[in-house]
Amino acid sequence: MTSPQNDRVFITTSPQGLRYDLPPMRLWNKAKRLGIWNPGDIDFTQDIADWQQLNDDQREALARSSALFLAGEESVTLDLLPLILVIAREGRLEEEMYLTSFLWEEAKHVEGFRRFFDEVAQDHTDLARYHGPNYRHIFGEELPAAMNRLLTDNSPVAQVRASATYNLIVEGVLAETGYYGFERTLTQNHILPGMQQFIGLVKRDESRHIAFAVYFISRLMAEHGESVWTALQERMNELLPFTMGVVSDTYVTYQDGKMPFDLPHDEVLGYAMTQFQKRMSRIERARQQTLDEINSIANELDEQQA
Ligand code: FE
Ligand code: FE
């Protein structure tokens, strides 16, 4: 009893089955092994004690970074769905399977950062005071607009602009710079071991998110050519000043450009800039590659990191 319209092809019951050789399936396998930790299980006992020993400036600096992360994790949780929808509509089952773990990981990150404020800082005030103008521009305007555009425009250019905003700028530059700041302050001062553990787990999840984006954008370039690369460069350059502005906004609140815990502005800005350039050159190398080459290179990199 098939109607002429009902010519749906099922991937998994076709001779093709599931493509375990695709990079997103390798990331999916990794996510099932490494992404299953529980933010509710992190032990903050020592963190609560350490927090009492910090001075006001140090507490302020940690609360500021955590407030940027908390609203950032909320944003990426709420804003991811249009990208998943586009991929589902294109029937890319393996990519969607991986993205189910991506979204659940973002939800865990939200929970972990909120636990920090509830249990360690015990701060229930309005944390939006920490969100500067550049932060508000990226998370309040650019990110939701680029993602929601996919609901009405599924063109390769719209897809690459969304992924550049979400994965390369927000995850690849802003979040990575944030982990660097946490590592420099918490690890080197041997404080807040629960937060150190939590940040380490978040960072490991995020490395898969960025690996997916590098694959995704490379695939778009292989399928649609130079227009994707041009759109990517345009988007990254549009967002660069606001991205660096997020770092600068943090520092205008501190005298002589130095943060508590002695983390100089130019060191953080330099790190952010390096992250930006690293992502761009990884993707630029994929410009000349075919889809098969992209798949095997992504899998090789994956093996080296395993
Ligand atoms: Fe996250
Ligand atoms: Fe992420």
C-alpha cells in the first residue's frame, strides 16, 4: 500500500547501513565513552572551603568568567536546534546521531556552571552585570540570528555562517580562551579542584564539538566550493572585533590591565588570536580536498588524539 509520495528511503535498512567510517560516527563513539560524566557528581567540598580563603578581587574575577560561561552554555544549548534540523532534513543520519550527544553535553555544561554559583560562590544575584557590550552583541544578537536563519534558509552560506559563529567563534575562540584563563588561575594556584575537574571535562567535550565543525565546514566546502570559503572568511572577519572585545571588556574593569591572579591582558588576547588563526588554517587546508580526503584526514587526526 504505497502512495506515489511515499518513496522514503531508509538509510539503515539499505545496503549502505550505517557509515561507521564517517568522522561524525567516530565522534559519536567517542562521545559515548567520554561524554557520559555527570556534572551533579563533581565534588565541590574543597572548592567551598577554598572560596572562603580568596580575596574579593579573586572571587569577582572567577565569578565573572563563570558568568560568561554560564550564559554562554545556556545560549549554545538553546540555539543549536536549527542546525540539527537542517542536518536532519538533509537525511544525514550519522551527523545527527553525533549531534544528539553534542546537545546533551551543552546541557550538562549549563548544569555544572550553575552548580558553581549555587554551591561554591553561593551567589543568587543577577549575574548579567558581568556581561559586557561585546558579549551581549555576540550572544544576544549574532549567535541566535545566525542559528535561527537556518529555519528559513538552509543554503550552504547560511550553514557556514551559523557554524562559524557557533563553533569557531563561540566554542573555538571564546570558550577555549576561557579554559585557558581557568587553567592559568585555578591549576597554577592549586585551588577549586572540583572546578578544575569540571572545566577539564567540559574542555574535552568541546574538543569533539570543534572537531565536528571542522569536518562540517570542510564537507560544505568540498560539496559547494569556494563560495563557502569566502562566506567563512567574511563571517570570521565580521565577528573578530566583537570577539576580541569580549576579552577587552573583561579587562577594562581592572586597573592597569592586570587581572587578579596575575593574568595579563596581552597574554589572554594573544591566546585568543592564536586560537582564531589555528581554526582558520585547519579549514583552509581542506579547501583543495575531496570529501574522501577530508574523511580520512579527520579520522587520522582523531586517531592521533585518541
Ligand atoms: Fe559547552
Ligand atoms: Fe560546545
